[in-house]
Amino acid sequence: MINTNIYNYINVLDKAADAANSRNEIIANNIANVDTPNYKRKDVSFQNYLEQALIGDASLDERISDINTHLSDFGGLIYTDNSTLSYRLDGNNVDVDTENAILAQNQIRYNALVDQIGQEFSRYKTVLSSS
């Protein structure tokens, strides 16, 4: 994490990208355990925390700055999804088609976050090279 206000957006985007990467690993683990008896799918919740933190009357810059001051407290919460639900007789609740769709969606989110981080650095580079 870079400790200056100019990088507040990048720090938050970086934390979101880390959470998306963690989610990719968890989803891959779910897919790998599709045939494991009594395995329950896991997931990572980060997006909801970020959305809740962004709600408010303050400007976006102020909200991002506030999030940035507490960024170390932000992290993806790993949880067991539908722990009492089973799709099959062996107690497993992983549906490989659903997992693949979620994985694709999350990969798009991750790529968008990384692209946004690159665009932020590109803006800084433009400003620095024009002065």
C-alpha cells in the first residue's frame, strides 16, 4: 500500500483486485472438489463491504480517502455458501457449471480492476511528463 493521498484510488482498486484474485482461487478450489463427498462450496465476500463503505453523502474522493485510511481492515471474507444445501446424495453442493460461470464473471471483474489500475498510473504518467 502506498501511503499518500494521490494513490487512494489505486490502493482501493489494488485491494479489490486482491479480493478478486482470492475469489478466483476459492472458486478453482470448489471446482477441484466437485467430486469430494460432503464438500461445501466456499466463496469470498468483498464487493458488498466495498459498496457499503462507498455509501454516503460525502464526495467520492472523501469516501475513498476514508476507505483508504481503514484499508488494512478491508479484506475478503471467506465463507461457506449454503452449508445445509446439497445437490447430490454425497452431500456435495458444488455445481460445476455455476462455478465456471461465476469464475468467468469474476475474471472479467479482475481484468477490469487491473485495467483501471493501469489507467490511473497512465494518468499520473501523462501529468508528470507534461510538466
